[in-house]
Amino acid sequence: MQIHVKTLIGSKVQISIDEDATVLQLKQQLEAIQGIQVDQIRLIFSGKQLNDSEKLKDRKVTPGSIVHMVLQLRGGSMRL
């Protein structure tokens, strides 16, 4: 199936992926295209974060769907 991923800069990338693929497999494709490491990618669909082990079809990602890509922010505690 073909889905669209809206990237960090607002452009859309078209991805061909099997409906039985996991979110991790989608992230791996995005890493190859965008050059962003898998562990830094968060994917949002229908307002909810997708977990790596979930299958796309189980989260109702269908052909033509738009998935939003954001960066996983790493932070620490701020000490005063």
C-alpha cells in the first residue's frame, strides 16, 4: 500500500509498504530516506503515537493515510 509521511519540514514523502508491516519497519524505511535514526523517530497517526511493535493495519493505517513524523526529544532533569 502507499501511505504519506509528513516530515519535520512539512513535506510529504510517499512510502510503499505492506499493510502487515510493523511501525518499526516503517521507521526503518524513513531512516533510509530521511537519514534520521530509527530511535529518534516518533510517528503519529490519528492523534496517537504509534508503537514500534504494532502492525500498521491494526492501527487502521490504510492506503493514502497520512502519518506525521516528529523527533523523539531527549532531555534530562534541570538542576537549579
